[in-house]
Amino acid sequence: MIELKVEGMSCQHCVRAVTQAIQGEDPQAQVQVDLAAGLVRAETGLPREKVAALVEEEGYKVAA
């Protein structure tokens, strides 16, 4: 399970964009987005760095 603190997500469009970006690389990935906490959790075989890069490509900032 990968957990990322992400800044800039505020709506369901953000949730869809992040989810589709991750599932585009790993269709089996289970993605959960907590807008209030600014967290993205992904159960995936992708490395953490790849997941972070995919989120940033969508225009969001990964904090840590």
C-alpha cells in the first residue's frame, strides 16, 4: 500500500484524474482518495516513485 500526501486536490474531478492516471499504468490498482486529508492511497505493484510521478503529471504536488 502506497500513501501519498497530495496538495491541490479539491473535487471529484481531481479524484477521477488521479485514479485514472494510476490505473492507466496498473489497471488492477485499487485507489482511494481522501480529499479532506489530502491523501492518495494506492494498492498497486507500481513503485512509490512512479505513483508520485503519475500524480504530479496530473498537476498535483506530492508533499512527502
